[in-house]
Amino acid sequence: MSGDDESSCIEVQEDDQGIGARRPPPPGVDVRARADLVLEHVQRVVAVAVEPVELLTEAGGLLRRLALCGTAVEILLATDGTVDGRAVTRMYSRIGLPDTPRHRLGLRRLRPSPAGDDVLAALSEIIGFDPEPGLAILAPAALPGRIDRTMLSRIARLAAEIYRADLVRHLPIDDVARPWTVTCPLTAEEARRKRYALGRPVTADEERFVVERAIPAQRTVS
């Protein structure tokens, strides 16, 4: 992207233990992959989320940026969360995603079986049998005590391996910074839209992601 209104997600956080204490990344994590190259150059992003508000809170700014750049964005919501449908529609419209397809599974809770099979089947149906190159999957990163996020994170990895897609996982802003975390600064307008959509007077001015399974052949060469 170019221009003063857009930022690139290029800052990689240092290990919180200090210089010289960096640990190797988990298997599959590409520490060289910049989110601006992985996401801003893909043609299509399918996001899978536990519920609609958490997705906007952790990745709403990036989703807005992608949509404005012409990237096709689709969202799979495993549960409806605690916000009614009209309020969710209003939130997504306010952040700038009024026409983004949202597929609702309507599960009451997320447990490995049989809900996991339902999520994978729905995700596969959205992606399609033989997707075009340039696909990325956006999913929540696993967190301690969150079985639902852990399950979606694993399903997203499996789907990324099946369809040879880039995999990017979003993190809460208060999560302890990991050495392979990519920080995505939000523009003033992105942050303002996010506050407006979520109805919060203050939101973080950045979002955090982990890039995994980045496949160079998936990216557009300029």
C-alpha cells in the first residue's frame, strides 16, 4: 500500500527476555514473513472466528484495510456471541465492512467434537474445492484456558495445509509479546472507525498477528 493514510504491518517485536534471549519460533512460523507482504498481496481472505465482537476487537482494523484495497473478505462465525444480529450488522457497517459476507454456524459452544467437524466442513465449503492462488486464512491464536480459540486455531492450520494457504492468527493486544509477533499499526481513521464500531472511547492503536505457513508462491510478484 502507499500513501499517508495507510500503514504496513512490518514491525517485529523483540523477545521480552531481552537481546540474546530469542527463542526459535514454533514449527511453521515464518519470522521473515511480513504481514504487509502476506496479507496485502493476497486476493482473498477467509476469517474464522469464535464470535463477531472478538474478531473486530483483534483484527477489525486489518480487515477494513484489506477490504478497502479490494481484497475479497469472507467471515465464518462459529457462534453468535452475546450481541444480537442487528447490533453485529451495525458494528460491521460502522467499521467499513457492510457488504462482507458473514456465514453463521450458530453453535452454542465450541468443543472439539462434533463442533470441530462442523467448523472444518463449513470452512472448506467457503474456501471451495480448488481455490485460486492468493488465499489466506485469518484465525484466532490459541490462548491458555480458551478451548474455543485453540480448536479454531488448529482447524485453521489444517485448512491452510490442505489448501496451501497462508495462515495468519490474531492476538489480543494485551497478550504477552512473542518474539515472532508482527505488530500492525492502525491509522488514525482505522482506530477511529474501530472505536465507533465497538462503542468504546479508547481502543489500541495497533493489532498483533502471527504469520504461519507463508507460501511464497501464493503472493503476487511485483
